[in-house]
Amino acid sequence: MSIAKSYFPGNLKFLRERKGLTQHNLADSLGLTRSKVNALESGQTKSPSPEDFLGISGFFGISIDSLIRVDLSKLGELKLRELEAGNDVYIRGGNLRVLAISVDKTNTENVEYVPVKAKSGYMSGFNDPEFIASLPKFSLPNLPKQGTYRIFPTIGDSMLPIPGGSDIITQYVEDWTRLKPNTPCIVVLDGQQDFVFKLVTVHPEGVLTLTSLNPLFEPFTVPAGQVLEIWKFHAYTCHEIPEPETDIQQLIRAVKEVQKELFAKKRKPASPETIIAS
């Protein structure tokens, strides 16, 4: 198995010198020692900490994936300025990935279904047109005409109250930066044998936080470069009839509705008649 080269040490030195900083200057800005910066630039630190990556990414305004995967010294000044301005393909996602789809006889996109037995194969075949064409295909009513849709099965209880064994109908996300924080999505990760159904928050520094609806599961972060695809939740189907709300759940919902109404009244401006009367 080939090992991808990391350009991080050379990129750190390149970016530091591009800004006209000494190792002492950079160390002071990042809260590190000069010897630590020297070790990072020389490659002596084989596994920099997540905090180091986040600090350096935030300081230079370039995603972690670009710091690691792209030889920045080979890029022109215009491209470097685009990266620093936030136009980073590793954060946007869709610019790097070619989506394989299938169509019916009328050239209309199918909605492919990824059965459980095909889950492990999807990670290696997600961009293979022949593999996608081999998946079961459906035409679902009431889907928006714009967008590409796919159905993924879920297992486990990390997304309760959505039960395991549900089928999640999703829409392909081309630009990850447009996702609102905590958007429920199917996330396809590189090197994994399974995709995950999580609440996704994309951070500017090029990492994603994945959170379960079930509070028993801890959130975790992944670099954008580890993400192959993101599919936004649209709807789901399951074989279970939802259980009725408990008294506590009904009370909590009622309290939230009252709070929502009170908040709306506070934000509503007074009418002219009310102002005159007062």
C-alpha cells in the first residue's frame, strides 16, 4: 500500500518565510517554543498534535488538508491568495470529487439505494459509474426536481430517536461550506468500511465535527480530506411505528412552544397605535 506524502514541514517553512517571520516570531504568535517550530519545519515531529494543526491553519488561513496534501511552494501567488481568502477546494469538497450517477431511459437521474451488503463496497466504488449502475434504482415521488438523491441504510442507535435499520433519503452536497451547523447527513469517510449518519458542522480551518443525536455517543472531528462524500438528510423510512410521547416529552414540547411565542412577542415592534396611546 502506498503512503501519501506530507508536505506539512515544507509548507510551514514556506508560509513563515512568505510572511517574513522568524521562527521566534511564529512561535510567539502560536504560543509555541522556537524549538517546537524548528522541529515541525524539519519534520522531526512526525505526528503534530491536532492543536498544532488547528493553530497553524488558523494563523495562515489555509485548511489542514491543504497544509498536508498540497505543495504550496508550487502554487502561484494568485492561487495562494485564493486559498487564504477561503476558496479552498478541500473545505468546499465538491470541487475535488466527481459524482457518479445513473439515469433511466428518459435521461432522468435515478435514486440509487445502497443495500447493507454493498456498504463496504461503496467506499471504493462510490465514484465508479459501473458500481453505481449496479445498485438498485428507484423513482420516488415528491422529490425536488433539483439535486441528486440516494438512499442509505443505517444500523445501530447513534441517531436515536431515528431507529437503526431505517433508510435515509439524502441529497448530494456539492459545497460543504453551505451546510448549516449540525445538519444531519450521511458522511462517507475514506478508509472506513461503513458510512456514518451524523450532525455535521464544517469549520473554516478544514475540519468537520460529527455529532450523534444520541447523547451517549461522543462527538468527534475528521479532516476534510478524509471525507469522500456528504449527503444531506431529506427524509427517512422505517419499519417501526413511532412510540407516543411520554408525559414528560409533551410537557417539554409545550414549554418550548410557550418560550417560542414569548420570544416572538419580544421581537415584535410596537404598533403606532400603541406608541400614541402610551
